[in-house]
Amino acid sequence: GGSASRSERLVNTQFADLADMSASEEIPVEGEITVPVGAPSPDEDFSTLDEPVRETIMRDLKAVGKKFVHVMYPKKSSALLRDWDLWGPLVLCVSLALMLQGGSADSKEDGGPQFAEVFVIIWFGAVVITLNSKLLGGTISFFQSLCVLGYCVLPLTVAMLVCRLVLLASSGTVGFVVRLLVVLAMFAWSTLASTAFLADSQPPNRKALVVYPIFLFYFVISWMILTFMPQ
Amino acid sequence: IYISIMHSFAEFDDAANLLAANPDATTISIEEPADIPKNKHGRGQPSGREEDDELLGTDDSDKTELLAGQKKSAPFWTFEYYQTFFDVDTYQVLDRIKGSVFPVPGKNFVRLYIRSNPDLYGPFWICATLVFAIAVSGNLSNFFIHLGKPTYHYVPEFRKVSIAATTIYAYAWLVPLALWGFLMWRNSKVMNIVSYSFLEIVCVYGYSLFIYIPTAILWIIPQKVVRWVLVVFSLCLSGSVLVMTFWPAVRDDNRRIALATVATIVLLHALLAVGCLAYFFDAPELDFPAPNIPVHNGTAVITKLQ
């Protein structure tokens, strides 16, 4: 239509020599104008819809397990931050909340925390700490921070397990001292691990402002673990 | 206490008169960002104006005042708007806490430390710490008090955490709201020189609660005398911070209303302390092995001194 006539005029005026040579016929446009869309074969490599379910689950489990190892031996690796997932924190939170059940007098008013209370404290606490660090100017993303805080509950879950085993053996003073030491050690480990991952993303003159709420968060969880009394 | 408070008011009066006599040195209302440049001029005065400078505070950063004009310009539905309330560094928070624990007579906490940069970090996390300090200390104190009794079975009393949280956060946010509303209402009737924004009031209340954290931890000591001495001591410190902050705001009003306002502020603060002590901490009893006394003629009188 219009563009064809315009190109025709262009050809006729600017390439008058050529037009003479081709006896004033139009020079046809040749070539393909289809833009190649992303080739289908790489898509097939990334599509995980067709693989067996076992492979999918094993891949996620391996990712979670790798992060557990990262937490127990915290080095400044970015694997925990980059590929965040919330499966690990969910598993840890649920198992910790379950282990905190069955305490003394948990049907009465003054007992230990209920399942829902533990859940809410861990997730709401993690959200509040993340918001706090973002409001103070941190550069970490919301879910990355939730992921780190959730995974760093792992030492305290281990402490809870140890406490329950110790309480099976003895609930006297010796047992209490053992539990106290274990909980203290794991509390320090959790706080240091999460600080190692999160502190770098904060502005340097506000690091203490970000670390203190993390300290308070793990302190509260440690308190819940330490005061657990079996029936 | 009354005499010392009136004495410090007299000092404050003198300083305020100096300010009034030198109108281009300062602005007194710290709500309008447009007034901030005048404060800068005030600091260029010769050193005879030391009291003015001390009142304003010279040691903190100037750039917070320059930037104050640019604060809160983002619309309230964006994240940046809320970031302006967390624009504090570690040393600023520590300074504000120090200022709430060691009130200097005649110096206004808001003027000296906050100065148009109110933050929500301090109030929020001090309240959170206080909630857990009270709950944990109460639990520990009850544990130690009842330790020897054969019938005592330890319970973690986790329910009390939610009660403590509700009480303290309600106090730290609703009382400033009521006070701010009241001050705005009086401001419309009487032209007060000093007026505070809502966030500044929240800030003062939040930081003034800091002294209760070590107080709550020391309340573990199961001695009645010690506990009440602690109550009075911490009430004096944080109460004086509040009184010195709010007295200039109501001073120009009707005398009775001003006194009633200040008295209500102190009374509510005292009520919080005493209420927490009464509810979360059981009364310490003297160590009578009450259940083991053999009964003669069925008339053994077991006294439990409270």
C-alpha cells in the first residue's frame, strides 16, 4: 500500500542508476521477516512438568538439605540468599511447635505456648524483623530475609530435641543445667548464623539496630524451649 | 519532688525568656519545616547564647535539620514514606535512650534529642523488649518465690505475654493519641508557644518506657521494699522526662488545666508501673514452712505476712 509506494519512490529517486539498469521495475524486498522466538528446544530443558514426581521432590529436598548444612556451618555464601525457599522454615516451625506441645498444664490457662502461638510468634516475628531491616535501609529482599531467619531456627529445633531427650532421662537440677547450657549454645549459634547472613546487607551505621531484634527473637524462642516442662 | 520540679520549671522559664527576647535566634514550634532554617541561624550566635544553644542542642547532626524540610514528602501509601520514620543511626538511638534515663533539669527531651526527626524504631522495640522483660522476669520471680514449696508446680504462664503486650502497646500508643488530641484542642483555644506532633509524643512516651526494662529485671528480687523503691525511682526518672517535655506545652494555659494535665500524665505512668508489678509479680512471702507446723488443739495460727 502506502509504504510500498514510498519505497518505490525511494528506489526510483536514490537508485536511479539501478532503476535504469533494471528498466524501472521495482526492486523486490527479499529475505525473511519472521523474528525468531526463543527456540523451543531450550524451553524443553527447563520445563519440569514432564519429569517424574520423585525427581521434583528430590531436587527440592536436596536444596533444603543444602541450606541446612549452610546454617550449621555458616560461611558467607550467597546460596542461602539467592535461592530462597520457605519449605525449610515451615518444616522447622511445625516440628518446633509440635515438640513444644504436651507440656505441663497445657490445657489450663497458665501453661506453655499453644501450637498456634508458637507458629504466630515465629512467623510474625520474622516478618516484623524483615520489615524493620528494610525500613532501616537494608537491601535484602523480603523473602530472602524470611528464609534466612526461618532456617536459622534449626539450631534451636535441635536444642528442643535434646531438651526433650534430657527430660526423659532426668528432670532434676542436673538435667536443668544441661538443658540450660544446650539452649544457650544453640541460641548463640542461631543468632550468629543469621547475623552472618543478614548483616552485610545493612548500612554500616545501623547494624546494631538490625541485629538487636534478631537477638530478641531468638531469645524468646529459647525461653519457650527452656521453660518447657513435661507432664 | 514538687519543689524540685518547680525549681526546674523556673530554670526553664529563664531559658524561655531568653528565647523570647531574641526572636530571630530560634523558632519554638518545631512542627513546620519552613521554620528550620531559623534554627541554623541561632547556632551562629555568639557564645553568650549558650543556654539557647544548650536548649537546642548543638552536638547532634545539622544535616538532620536541613533534610527535615525534605522529610515526609512521599505519599503515605509508598514504602518510602514509612522509611522516613526509621531514619536513625545506632548512635542516635543510644543518645535518645541515654537522654530518657538521665533527664537533665531544664532540658526538653524532644527539643534536645528528637528535633524534627521522630523515629518509630525506639518506641516499637523498647515496648517489645519491655513486654518480654516483664513476662520473663515475672515468671522467674514467681519461680524463685515458690521454689521450696512442695505443692508448687512450675508453669511457664505464657498467657501473660499476650496480656503484657496488649497493655504496654495500648499504653504507648493510645495515651499519646489522647494527649495529642487534648493538646490540639487546647491549642485551638489558647495560643501555646510549644506544640508537638503526634509522632514526637509517641517518641517521648516510647523512650520514657526504657527505664522500666532494668526495673522489671530487678523486680525479680523478692523483697517488697526493694521493689517499691525501684518503682518510685524509675517513676521519678521517666516521669520527670515526661513532665519536662509537656509542661512547656500546657504552661500558657489555664493554671488548673495545666496542672491537671501534668498530674494525669504522671498518674497514668505510675499506674502502669504499679499495675505491672501487681499483676505479673506475685507478692513475696516470708519463709514460713506453713504446711508442716503440727497442729495443737486445732488452733495453730499460721501467719503469712504479705
